[in-house]
Amino acid sequence: MFGSTGYFSQGSVFASGALEASVSPQLTLTGTLTQSHSTIDDLPGTTIVLSRTRTDVSGAVAWTLRPGFAFFGSVGRTISQHDANAASVVLSGGISFAFDAWKPVAKK
């Protein structure tokens, strides 16, 4: 279980939480819920009216091929009021890899 909260200086606060489960040694599933809220009102005369609060949900999967090498993907969407700022579908994916830093051989 993970969580995060924060504040952006332009006038936004957010909170998020995630649950993660290792289904097998190679497969990990993650679900997230995020909510953000604008602390300032839209300027008078603004033509696009956006909701001050937005809630998003997403799910992700990671498959570890071998230590230090994994594939991942996620899908998410806005579940609160849909306006011009809402995400109807968000898809992402990629490859993650790690390697050991080069270490010089000691001279004899």
C-alpha cells in the first residue's frame, strides 16, 4: 500500500493511494486512485469552465523477465465529472532495465 499528498504552488492540492500485489515472482499488479483539487477559482470571463476537483483511477501490470529487466503497461481514466480536462482513456507502457555500474579492475 502506498500513498502521497502534495501541493502545487499554482493552486492545486492532491492525494493518491495505490495497492500493489505480487501475483507471482514475475507478475505484479497495481491499482491507483488519485484526486486533485484546484484551490483557486477560474478567472472571470474564462470561456472554458473546468471542474475544480478531478478523480482518476488506473491499473497497471509489470512482468519481470529476469532480474533488472521488466515490461510494464497501464490503463486509466477520469471517473469524476468529464470536462475539457478529463482523461477518457490513458494508456502507457514500456520496458524497464537496470544494470550494474562499471567497476575498474584493481591493478596488481
